[in-house]
Amino acid sequence: MNYLHDLNIFRFRKGYVYEWDNLPVPMREAKVFLKLIEAYPVHIEPDDLFAGWYGFKTEEEMTAAYPPEPEGALEKLPHKQEGFPTLPDIGALRAHGFHPGSYDTAHHENDYRAILSGGMNQYKTRISEELRNPENSEEKNVFLEAMLESLKGVEMLSYKFAELAKTMAEQAEDAKDRERLLRIEAACRKVPMEPPEDFFEAVQAAYLVRILTSISYVCCVSVSFGNFDRYMYPYYLASKEKGVSDDEILAILLQLYRILDNYGGNDCAISVGGVDENDRDATNELSFLMIRAEKMSKLRSPLFTARIHAGTPKEFLRELVSRELFEIGQPSFYSEERCREAVASRGIAIEEARNWNISTCMNLVMAGQEAAHGWGCKVNTHLPLELALNGGQPLSGTFDLPLKTPPKRSYADIDEVYDQYRSYLRELLHYAMEWQHLETKRMAQAYPNPFIAVLTEDCISRGKDRWDGGARYHNLVMEMMGFANTADAFTAIDALVFEQKKYTPDDFIAAAQADYVGYEDFRDQLLRCAKYGMNNEKADGSARRVLAIASELCEEMRAENRRYLPSLHTLWDDVHWGRGIPAFFDGRRSGEPVNKNAGPATLARRAGPTALVLSAGRLDQIRCSGGQALDVHIGARNLDTDAGRDKIGAFIKTYFALGGLQIQVNALSSETLQKAYDHPEEYPDLLVRIGGHSRYFNEFDNDMKQKFIERFKIEEGADA
């Protein structure tokens, strides 16, 4: 089954926004939301245990459903009209790999515990009460009315499924089939408006809310399920009391995983493990069933995430450390204690931070409380070093952005280089975030999302969109692209310029501008310098210092409820982003990949997993709650015995004890990848871990596949 959901935020909206042009903007968007729910067809398949399929079967069917666009529709879109902020020109930043993210329509995590415990009716009550506040401004009441209007969509969608189930039940010849459909009908007439009573109803309610969340975005990317085994456990127990077997629960989980793989693609996270509100281990029977379902399904989604703490039971960790999971790049492991500290570093009380969640690949969020921009900015961490050494100019092209930092050409020591680096990075970040803030405000005012505001704490009391000051917390993840390469460049400059005095900054500039052609001996010396990821204290100190500067500057930019969160997460952009970036001072040539996630540069991946975690453990990751995925390769032979699996489990816990936030393990061999490269038709379901999630190997272009094979060969050699 593959029902299409339109992933273009404007494509389906364009024809509808003009129908209600005379309404206030929030109400217009509420009407568009209801129209989209009406337009999307819904489906129940013969083996479905709960309702959840929606969308079009073909591109042609979807295109035919689009409303006609008026002439010049693009220019007539609301965000193109007068009255919205004018964005500054940041072409110079983008040309040099510094990419602030535009308005983020996804990366929202619902608080399903709250939604399920009170049902959606609780929000109707809260909004109605807030509307009676005599001190409300007209603008606030307009937004509240739009939120109330959007809630009509909940019953509209659930009743569409209920009516379909009823019709199908009337036509069903098999008694069990009719019973299954009537059960779906009854559930959809009840939830999610009212609280569920058992596991089946809870899953049905949660998934209906997820559909509504995706439709409100017109995008199903990055809508996660969070701490599923914790908030679903009471409903699991209620079902067990009714005599429901674990096999029946497992069947529901397997359908949930299948449907999430279709709509969540590779972006929907679901968690097991962790601790409860009293810091006691929270693993339960449902946790183990979820692991079992993951092993049976072998899908790229959901992103299976495990919260590990000092007291995590050995048997639980042993179930997670398995060949079946590692060979599909699952799960991703998170440190319960370190992630809590990282979230608290944003200024959130430590007791409240206990309720952190995992959203998509690596984001740490407060579910239902946060406007979370998962790609706030891709930061070219090497660019300010180029500006520092090259008199305020990049190594290639021009740079029209006016900079206030006085250029320098000579330095007494590496500390002065770091100081100049900090000054340039500060300016670049401020330029990027001024643009991002204006863009977010512009789009939030042009396209507010009343339904998501309903589900985001403080939006009701403030009567505002989550991106326009309504959400309790607002964070932007700052991806520090090439941070390890930049750190290695600092190490090399310190060694060759200031300690050994063999070269000058001008030598580094000339060699990098020539892409090291004619400078092979010089590049060879760069490659022999100490590197982050090899358990070298000096090289690791450079990485720690680069990250500390980024952290300080992001903390310095905090304003109102906005927090800027440094992250080392690259997803697969270590390859794609690297293709457009010139040579670095560490010896990396133009177009080559940069380091992947929190790991070392590709040139330095030769010291083995122990050295890698010791290096990464030296980073102050607590200040970087945007997410730090560390990829480690483990030979599959280590997974064949309980002793081997326990050893890997201890290895993961050791990394967390050192200060790590997240680690993920690949156990595929380069030989298998090479076979899949040569004969893709024989490996249609081969999964590889790329960032915080897994993707099918055949989804990548040949260059990307080759980069995977090369990296795995290097890591296998280190692991041997």
C-alpha cells in the first residue's frame, strides 16, 4: 500500500486560500485545513486492525483533486503580499555553504500522554474558557476562534473513517471481518475526541491525531510518536485485563509500523525505555513487544530509539543489541541522564526536562510545548577560519556581506586565530538568524497553523501561532557542518605554523586554493597531523574548543523564548553538502565529504570504535542539545553470543558515562554493500543508517553508495 500525501506545503493550498480571502488569516487557514480533510480520501484495507490510510492512489488522481489556481497564483500567495517583513539578502552566505533554514512546517512532537488522557474535547473546553476572558484583544480572539474552528476537523476525519467502516461492515460477508470493521467504526466515533479505554482505542486515537497533524502541515515529515511504551502502557494493561493477548497487541504494533513506514518514511521516531517521573526504570512488557515488532517488520520507519540509563536492565539492552536490528541500522541509543541535562541547559527546570522526547533523527524536544526547527541553519564551520586567515575573504569567490570584524593577516599564536574565528562566526550567525527570524515571522503571519497551536502549550493562553510567540519554548537547531574538519585544521595550523614554524598561513591559503594540486607534500604533512577521533588529547581539544565557541555564540543569541542549539548532526549532507564546498585547511579536497555527524573526518576514520568514543566523549555535548549522533561500526561477529552483546551494551553505556548523548551502530559489511551496489535488484530492502535514521541503500545515487562502501571499509579495518 502506498497512498500519496502531498509533500509540498503550497501545492494543494494555493487553490483554496482564495476561497476565504475575506476572512481573517487564522480563520482562513482553519477553513483550508477543514477543506483538506474533506478532500483527502480515506481507506481501510482488508487486514487493517485500525483505521489510518489516507491520500490518493496515483499522482493523476491527486493532481485531478487540486483546485484550480487563479492566474498569477504564485504572486498572489499571502506571503507575497504587502505588510510582511522584507528579508535581507543573504546570497553571500548561501554561496559559501551557510544555509539558514526557511519556515519549518514539520518537526512537531505532540504530547500524546495529555491528548489521550483528556481527549480532544479538553482543548475545546480550554479555548472556550479563554474566549470568555474580557481582557482579550480582538486579535487574540480571532486566533482562538480559528483554533476552535480547526477542531471541527477532528470529528470530520474520524467520522469519515467511521462511515467508511460502517459501509464496509454492511457489505462484509464474513462475520469476523464485520466484527473487525464495526470495532473500527465504534472507536472512530469515540476517539480522539473522548479518551480511549484500551490499547486498540489508544493507538487509533493517537494515529488519527498524527494524520490531522500531517494534514495541517500538508506534510507528513517528522511527526514522531515519542515515549510510546510509557504513555501507552496504562492502555496496554487495560487491554490485558480484558483478556487481550500479547499476540493481538503485537498485531496492532505491526500495522502501526507498516503505516508509519509509508507516511513517516524515515522521519518518525518512536521510543522505548528510560525512566519514570520517580527516576525508576520505565521498561515494561510493552517495551519488549515493541522490540519484537521491530525485529519482525524490518522497516526503515519508525525510527526506533532506545533511552538508556545507568540502571537499564541487562536483558532489555541485550534485546536491543542484536544482529537483526543492527543490520538495519536500528535502534539509535540515547542517554537518559545526559539528554536530560542537555535539555535543562536551555533554561528548562531539570524536573521538567525529565520529560524530554526524541523528535525525528536527533532533536531533543519537550513534547507539546516546543516550536522546534530541526534545520534552523547549516553552518559552514570552516568559513570563519577562511575569513580569519585570508584577511576577511573566503578561499573562493567573493563575499559581499559587510563584516565589522577588522581583517588580520598575522597572528602571534593559535589563540589569536581562535579569537578572530569567534568574531567572524558571531557575525555570520547573527546575519543568518536575523534572516531566519524574519522569515519565520513572515510565514507564521501569512500561514498560521491553528490546529498545531491547539496542541502546543501556551498557544491557547496567548492566542498565538506556535512560530509567532505562542509556544512555551522555541528552538532552532544549528548544524555545525564540517566541525571535525575545522578542528583538524586548527590542530594542523597550530602544529605547522606556531609550534614547528614550518609554514605560514599564506601557505595554507595557497595550497587549499589550488585544491592541493602541486602541494602534495604539504597535504601529506597535514594528513599526518593529529586528528579528532583518534583519542589524541590535543586534536580532541581543538574539536572541543570549536564546539565551545559555537555553543557560547548560540547561547549569546538567545532572545525571548528562542534558543539556538548547536548540533553535529549532518544526516547524509556530509556528502551532498560537501560536494559544493571548496578545499579545507585540514587537507580535505574540494567536493569531498565532510565529517559525518559527531564522528571524525573520513581521512581520520582509522582508529577504531574505542578511540572514537573516547574522543567524542571529550566534547561538551551537554551544551549542544540540537543532537549529536555518533556512528560506530561493529563487526557482526560480536553479535553472535550473549557475552559479545553484553560487551557492546557496556560499550554504549561507557560512551554515555563519558558525556555522549546519542550513538548508533551499523553492523553491515562493506562486502554486502558492494554486492548491493553491483546488483541492486537483489537487495531491494537493504537498509543503512545515515544519520538519525535508516534508508534503503537503493535510494541513493551511485556516488553516495560508493561513499558508504569506502567509509565502511575504513571502519572495518579499524574494527579488525
